[in-house]
Amino acid sequence: MSAFLEADVVVRRAGHTLDVSLAAEPGDVVAVIGPNGAGKTTLLRALAGLLPLDAGTVTCEGVTWAGAGTPTPPQQRDIGMVFQQHLLFPHLDALDNVAFGPRSRGSGRREARRVAHTWLERVGVGALSDRRPHQLSGGQAQRVAIARALATDPTLLLLDEPLAALDVSVAMALRFELARHLADFGGVSILVTHDAIDTMTIANRVVVLDEGRIAQAGTPDEVAQRPRTDHVARLVGLNVLRGHSTVTDVRLADGTSLVTTTPFDGDVFVSFGPETVSLTVGEPTGSARNRWSGVVRSVVPHGAAVRVHLDAGAAPLIADVTPASAARLELVPGRRVWAAVKATELAVYGASAAEPPAPLPSRYV
């Protein structure tokens, strides 16, 4: 049986090819993440019909939008779009901006304005319906843009970093509101984001793009706990190293070894949180058998802790220490230190997506 949304998207550009297969069901909120240039916005534009496919198909609710024959133009696809910049019509007030969608789908003026007012109330800006875009704050304007996209009751909602241009406090408030609205949305939502918080609070599925292809897919917890790309590891704040495991010994790319408590034979990822990394000035003498000599690259506040970025061994590492420890160790850029992690703190999982995941240490569960 076919999925509600089925997309095989191939778009070729000079030096870059997007080749992605995606399927989703009603109620799914799919977060698409990845580094700049991975193809995230290209995917959204192809689904919307703003970019032609070089190969593949796009089918939504049994209707083929792209594939064999002439593609369906964007205005005839049952989609709603929300961009990073709200792109409201400057000559229309908030009410008529939102009413534009229903009017364009054939609703009369009175009905369109009724629907628009209902949505403005739902997103918390009903009292601002008579204001034009230049009279709205960034957060208010983005709420209007979200209402405009949802007012047409689309089957596919495309959101291209809708919170990226907002202040942190405004984005946080709108993030939870957006999650609530999408939870009630009967179609499929595709959310492009650079923020790990979006994937954890809004999405129920995550697709990781890297160099135009899907590098990883799963639930937010699966992707956060077992990253398969450096970008995702940085996004969720984990250290992730790749190597080859023989039983509980992992040989990294630079020839150094790690000791784990998880038996595994084959190529693996090894991940551990920054809070599990201990730092010392001299070589550690405790029970931690995994240790690196490194140089501090940066020291920045991180909540109640201090986050230390290190150049050490096979890959850069991050460690979270208390402010008191940072002062005692005199952690400044250029300072040479030792980093150590206990074997029991390491999560080990196969580097091939086809391999079953190994159990996580108890702190991840």
C-alpha cells in the first residue's frame, strides 16, 4: 500500500546532486537536518514544484505531482509553505494575508476572512488582524505566516527554517506553539531546521541529509543518541568517533585505540557525552583507560557548565566542566591538557545502517 506522501527526488546541479527517497503518513512531522549545502532547501523546493525534477516522482494523497508527464505547478499542489522570512504581502493587513489562501482556493470573501480570523486567534495574534506587516514584530509576523500556511488546510506543509530569524526567547515560545498546531494537523509536515531543539520538540521523525543523500533517518531519540554524521553529533552535543571494533577494542582512523564494554566486530561509531570527559593538566592516573593529550581550542559558557573544545587525537572533542574546574585548570585557548573517558561511558553502534544497534549505556536510556 502506498504512503500518503511518496517522493523520489533527483535534482542535478553543477557539482551537486540531490537524490532522496522519502515517505510519510498523515500526522508525521519530518525534520530535515544537515550541513549547509546538503540539499535541504532544494528538497523543499522540489516538493513544492519550485524546482523541476531531473528524475523521480512526487505523489501526495494518491495524486502525482511530478514524474511522468507534465508536472503539477506549485499553485495547483495542495501545499502550504512557511519561510525563514515571513514574506507577507506588505499592502495587506494580517487578516487579508491569511485570507488570501482560502480566497485563492475558491472561498468567498466572507468565508475566507472567517477562516483567517479563526487561525489568527489560534496562533495568538487575533487582536492584530488589522495590522500590516511593517506594524508587526518578527514573532508576530511569523505567527501570521504560519496561520496563512495552515488556513488552506493543505495536505503537505513545508517549513523552511521558520524560527531561524527570530530572537531566542521568541523562537522558543513559537516553537512550542508550532508543535501544538502540527500535532493537530492532518497532513504531512516537512521541517527544515538547523536546531536540535526543533527536532526534539516538534518532529516525530528525522532525516539527515549529507552531500545530497540521506545519511540517517529515524526518530529524534534514535538520531540524537546514535549520530552517524559529524554535523548531527555537533548538533546534539555529543562526541562521536568512528573506527573498527574487535570485541571491545576499537581502532580509530589515526591508529589510536579505545576500550569499550560493548563487544562488537566491524566498523562502528563510538559516542559519549561532553559531561563524561574529565580534564587534567597532567596525564591521568585513575581508572579511565581512554585518554588523549590535546590543546584547548575554545572555552565558552554552556548553561551551568563551561564547554571546552579540544583538538585531541582522532577528532575534536568537547568536554563540560564546572566553572571552578575551568579556573583551577586555567583553561584558556592554547592550554595543553589531558582528556579521559571511562569505558563504561562509551556507546558503541554499527557504522552500517543495516546493522542492529548495540545497547546503550544506562545513562542514555
